Amino acid sequence: MEPFAARIAGTPPHLTLLPMSRRHVRRASDLVGYVIDEEALQALIIAGDPVVYEIYEPEVPDAEGHLVFGLTVLYPGRIGPEYHLTKGHFHIRRATAEVYHCLHGTGYLVMQDGEGSFRAVALLPGAVAYVPPGWAHRSVNTGEEPLVLLYVYPGGAGHDYETVRRQGFSHVVVEVDGRAEVLPRDAVRRRVKGG
Ligand code: F6R
Ligand code: ZN
């Protein structure tokens, strides 16, 4: 392929990437199995199944030797107590890392390795976050504006969503008295189930 330059277009918070050849839209219904409050999620789906995040990518082959890059735009909102989040995944080829650069908004990049160690890295405009090889990763928007993230990862890394859907992350990012807190998932789940 030929060298090229993509362009981050628009004015914050309405940013996109041009030229864009792939656009993925993830709605509330795509998050079934990934959130704690499944009842709140079903209510959202019935009420119109809103878009939670979008992904824009230029034409880079998802193949070894390439660096796939793009923009994730994660819209503000909550599903029950949890702030809007991406599904999250391990890379199938565990020995592949990823870089995220926060262009707009506020939130967390939450990460967990295969042994269950958990980390939450704050995302603010200008932050450049590093996902080491072997760490599952998920973005969470704790603000009131879209969280816009530029990401770069090795082509051919592949995406393992199933492990995250089955096991979840040990901690979740929830609203408590108007503020974002990172809390153990099991404690939050007990509270949600108990009403
Ligand atoms: C790619 C990557 C990001 C995410 C995107 C959406 O390896 O980490 O591009 O794919 O932020 O999140 P998921 O893929 O978890 O739905
Ligand atoms: Zn990734």
C-alpha cells in the first residue's frame, strides 16, 4: 500500500477520522453480558437502543507488520450505576500491546491481566495510555461529553471478547453521589441485585 496521512476532523467533541473506510457502531444491545445491571440495559434497549460508541478507521490492513489505528468515540451516559463503557477485550495474540491517546473527554482505561491484576488509568485530554501485552482493556466515559480516543495496535492482534464477557473485570466504574468511583464488581453487583 501507499503511505498516507489521515486527519482528525471536526471540532471537539464532534471528532472523526478522515478518510474513514471502516465505521462500527455499538449500541446498548451490543453490551448484553458486559454490564452489571442487565435490567437497566434491557430498559435502554426497549427505549430505543441508543448508540453507546462508534469506531472510525482508515484503510490499514489488519495484518502482521501493519499498525491499525482509529478513533473511538464513547458517548456519555450510564447503564444502571455503571458509566458508558466499551465491551473490552484481550488481544487474541496476547503478546501485542496498544497505545491510547485521549483527545477529548474524561474517563478511565481499565485493564486486567490473565492473573486477575487490575489497573485503572485516568484518561484526560493529552493522556497517552499504554496497554502492555496480555492485559484486557476497556474504556469508560465518566464525563458529560464524548470521550474521544485515538488508538494504535499491531495488525493481526485479533480480539478476544468472549473471555471478558465470561469473566468480566474485577472492578467497575460507577457513579456514587455524583462522582465516579472504581469499586469491586462483586460489591456493586450485590447492591444492584438487592435493589
Ligand atoms: C483495538 C482496541 C480499540 C477498541 C475500541 C472499542 O484493539 O482496543 O480500538 O476496539 O475502543 O472497544 P471494544 O473493541 O472493546 O468494543
Ligand atoms: Zn485492543
